[in-house]
Amino acid sequence: MIEAVGLTKSYGDKTAVQDLTFRVRPGKVTGFLGPNGAGKSTTMRMILGLDEPSGGSVTVAGHPYRKLPNPPRTVGALLDAGAKHGGRSARNHLLSLAQLAGIPASRVDEVLDLVGLTSVAGKRSGGFSLGMGQRLGIAAALLGDPRVLLFDEPVNGLDPEGIRWVRDLMKRLAAEGRTVFVSSHLMSEMALTADHLIVIGRGRLMADMPVQDFIVQNSTSFARVRVADVGQRDALTSLLTGAGAQVFPEEAGTLKVVGLELPQISDIAFEAGVRLWELSPHHASLEEAYMRMTQGAVDFRAGGAQQPGTGPAPAFGTGAPPGPPVPPDHGQPQQQPYGAQPPSFVQPQENAR
């Protein structure tokens, strides 16, 4: 388990992390979210003893990282996939880490096979693609068979098949009872991978709860209604409004209805003789809920992007329907949908440059 109590880090007059208190428990994948500059990397560095807290404390398995008897056997981490000697082969890179930690050389071959790099184990790591470098970094994190694992953007540079492999790996590690702490900007991937979320903004804790609870608390569900006869749309709108709903027309000719359950909408339409062509539930995604919560904590926003509180969409949870999506952080690349083919545990490697 990872436990932070009042964790604070300042650099001169700038406070990067302020009074963070949270626990990352074993047996689940915990997502670590926040806008750029929120303090995620600083927090991870303090967990790993790379930065000294200005206040508070953080422990891993009950001890500060620097006081663990053999850290690589307890904690594995991927913070920077580029932290390697490019002149060494993948195997020699891992072998040097294993020798420093007293880990048998046989474990090197095990993790190379685990991440799908066996066929390129003898090649210089400096020639690896970004995705292959990520795989090598994950192999290094797994080298000591640790019970606690930290990953910062582990799918960066991976193709859709590789992304799905990482997702399955994280879930498998958590199912083995390990503590898995993952930082990522890919909300769609976090929605599929994480069981629990810790969200920070401008160095402060904003949320610490299960994924589904986070979505429910930071979004509003609605129903989409399409009538067969457009001439009856206004009449149905009046009836639904009279029953306590908020109804908003959409460009496609549908109605967005907030405040009534689907059976109530169906009954009202039936009693009024209005035939429906569509009556469907809609729930916010993790990305939508996250953007709504953190929009006021974004420090870096591209010109022309919607500013917090100025857009046409009211905040979730106020009874009003969700409006247009809040623009994403333009500093981060957007991930495309993942492939649907189930992969084997070890995926093919990305091509070297």
C-alpha cells in the first residue's frame, strides 16, 4: 500500500503539491489524474524518494522508500521510458539493473518474454521506437517481481494492440493482490482500466473514490427522445415540462430530457398518443465527468479554448443537461479507439526506427 499524509512540496515560492492525503490500496488499479502541472509527477517522485517532501510524509509498504531494505523487490516504477543507456542492448540494460538489486539473471529473460521483447533483446535500446522503449521500461519495473507498481503514462507510444496488452497487464497485476498506481491523460483508457481514482488539481486533492462514483457525482444522466410526428414534439415538450422535466431541443430534431426516468417519459407519451421512434438513456463518460470537475484547475489552455464558466453548458449536477464537450487539454494527443481483437498476453513488438 502507498500512503500519503499531508504531503507537500514547494520549489521556492511555488507550491507544486499541497497537503495531499490519500491511500493507494492493493488489489485494484488506481488511476492518478489531473491536468498538466497539477503535481502528479512531483507526487510520484516523492513516493519513490527522488524528491524530498517539504512537509508531510509518504510511505510504501509502511516505510519511506529510502528505508526499504531492497526497493526494487518492493516497488517497481516507470516514470521515464527514456531513462536507459542507449548503447546497451535491452537485455544488458535489464541485466545491469538486476545485478544491482541482487536479482537472478534468469528473471531478465522472463520479463523480456513477458513484454514481448525477446526477439530484440540483443539490439541496442537506443534504436528502439517509442513503443518498444515503453515495453522495456515496463520490463524494468517488473524486474524485481514487486508488490507495488507505479506507472506514469505507460501506454505512451504503443499501438492499439499494445495499449490493450498494458490494460490487461495492469488488471492482472492488481488481481494478484499488488498495488497498481497509474497516471494517465487518456480518460477512455482509464475508464476501462482503473477501479479507483485519485484526482488532483493545482497540487490539491479533488477526488478520491471509485470510478463509477466519480462519474455519478460529476455528471447528469439524460434521456434522448425522438417523436415519429414532428408536429407532436412541442406538445410532448409541454407535457414533459409540466411533469417536472427540463427539455432541450437538439439540432437533430431530438429532445434531451433531464429529470424524468425513461418509464415516466414513455407513460406520458403513451397517454398523449405520441408515438416515439427513440427513447434512450445517456450517461456521461469518465472524460466528461473529469473535464467538468477539473475545468477550473487547468493552468495551460490554448487560445480560443472555452474558459471555465463561460461556455453555454451549465455545470453537471445542477439539474441542467450536459452541453457541448469541454475542449480537451490541447497539450495532450488524443487517443483513437482501440482495436477489438483480443490479444495474446505477449503482443508483437512495435517496429524499431
